[in-house]
Amino acid sequence: MRFRLAPTPAQEQALLEHCSHARYVWNLAVEQHQHWRPGRASAPGYAEQCRQLTEARRESAWLAAGSHTVQQQALRDFTQAMANFFARTHRRPTWRKAGVHEGFRIVGKRGNHWDVRRLSRKVGQVWIPKVGWVRFRWSRKVPDAAKSFRINRDRAGRWHVAFAVIPPPVDGPGTGEVIGIDRGVAVSAALSTGENLVVPGLHATETTRLQRLQRGLARAKPGSNRRARVKTAIARIKARQSDRRKDWVEKTSTTLARRYDLIRVENLKIRSMVRSARGTLTAPGTNVRAKAGLNRSIHEAGWGLLVSRLEDKAPGRVEKVNPAYTSQICHACGQCAAESRESQAVFRCRACGHVDHADVNAAKNIRDIAAGRVVTARGALQPSGGAVNREPQPVLTSG
């Protein structure tokens, strides 16, 4: 549960000090693990790093002036990040940079290490060690089950506080309704019911201003105040776009989880799909700028975030199916032909003449794939009785 934080100028400086301490301790831990090589002693674990942190606080007045809880929690977060890396669920933790990674986490018993209280209908306060009571916008009740929170500052200069609470899942209608979702660039999410949902992006005036600011950033001198101001203005526009995308994803995922008992989506390898096409010096890629634009459009469509939030809100009710040939198969007759998809939006079957929106037709195939119809290696979406577009086979008799 995330809330908008509103610190005073003095509190903001104290929060930035906490961020600096957490980032410094994290980077020290990264450096220790990068020095390890086969044959050397293992890198220090969490307990040894905590002991080293205590010694460092005795020798450094700058570290000693900060919160021991913030610094120790940075080590705990790094330990968890390394565990995730070895479990092959996340990438290896890397360096954190000032101005980019601004944040820290507070863990402890509510009432002793931190606390939350409500001042008015829209204003609350959170107690942060060595900072005091900091106001935030009270948009909903903070559950008593919260045992930790994270403070972070984005590139647009906005502060947020996020309380670690696992919300209850969204209950389905219980009617057995099944929905298929096809994700695309022009249409962010096409539903098998015929609905086309599009992520709201930047307006024309905002896009024009963003392009003008990016040209100004290219001309600004590195390290200058003007460059910092332009970067902040760009970050604010990007944050506006990101907020609209997240808001759309939250509302769409909640609506789908409430309306349908089973949600089927494509099993897309998004990380592989958005790889750069630059290639290497010896083997340079082709159409690099076009591929970069496609990658940017995929990120802006929120493909991964939508499925992730659906899995959070409807656990056990989201199925990922093989997307092979779903955009080339006619949902009416099962004929597979690449020529049937005349354009991005038009699907016209070459066999039966069925016409539909191309993304909606694919969403219907995704919905019905697991219901007795499967995509085979030959490219036919076969009903339970067998393929309907196979050539007649001769009947072989013996004797």
C-alpha cells in the first residue's frame, strides 16, 4: 500500500541522508561480493557484515549519525537479493546510484521502532527514526498487520511511503466464466468478449514538450544546473505517463478478476522480446531504431505488469497458454493461414470468409485453447474431434 509523502525541507534532507547511508552500505556489500573469485574465501555473510558495520560506525562519524536500523536493513535486503540471485529468480544485485536509487526500508515492531497515526480525513503521519513524524496523504486505512514500510524518492522528486501488506485476493463471480486476453501494441489488451482496452499515454502536447526537452537535454552541458532542471522536467512527464499506466493496470486487473473465474493469457517471453537489435561490432544488427521503438511500445503497453497484477489478485485463476498461431487461426472454422490477417486490426479467413478484429479473434483462440482445442506443430487449431482442414486420406485395405 503506497501513499504520497509530504516531508518538510528539513525532513527531506534527513530522508536523503538515510538514503545515502543505505546506498553506501549496499554498495560496500556489492563490492565485497565482487572481489570473490574461485579459490578465495567466501564473501562475508549477513552476520559478519553486521559486525563490520558496527566497527565502521565506531570509526565513521557520518555513519554513526545515521540510523542503525536503516543501515542494517540495507544489509538484510542485500542478503535477500543474493538469495534470489542464487535461486535464479532475479538478477545479480548491482551498484546503486545517487539520484536514481533513493530509498530505504524500516522494519520493526509498530509502536517501538515506527508508528502511524491519522490527523484528519486526508492527512496521516508516519514516524521515521531520526526524522520524526512525517505527513502523508491518507487515501485509505493502513492495516494493523503492516510490520515494515519503505520510503523512496523517484526521479521526479516525489516521496512515497509503501507499507508491506499482502491484500486479500479478489473473489470471482462463481459463474465459471472464462476470458481470453491477447496483448498487443496498438491494442494493449483485446478481450475475447470483443472489448479493446488501451493504456492511456501522453497527450499530443505532452509528447511535443517531451521531445523538445529531450533535444534540450542533448545540448545541455554535463553537470550543469540547466541539465539537472531539464532532467527533472523530463522525469515529471515520464512519471505522469507511468502513473496513468499503473492506474489503468490496477483498474483493469481488478475488473477482470471480479468478472471472470478463469483468465487465460499468452505465455510471452517479454524479456527476450524486448532485447536490443544492435548486435556487436563484428556483427551489427539491422533496423535497430525500429526495434528500439517496438521495445519502447511494448514497455508502455504494460504487458508484464498486467499479468503480474492479475496473478496477485486472482491467484490460481490465471492460465498462461501457448500463443503459437493464435493470430493466424480462424476462430470460426480453425483454418490456419498467415494471409488471413490482412492488417493489424482486420482478420478475414481465406477458407470461410469469417471477418473479425484480429486481436479479438486471437483472444478467442486463447480462451478456447485449453477447452479441448490445442495448437499443434502443423499449425492447426484442432477441435476435440480432429482437424477440419486436413486433406482427405486414402483408405488402405488389406488383402
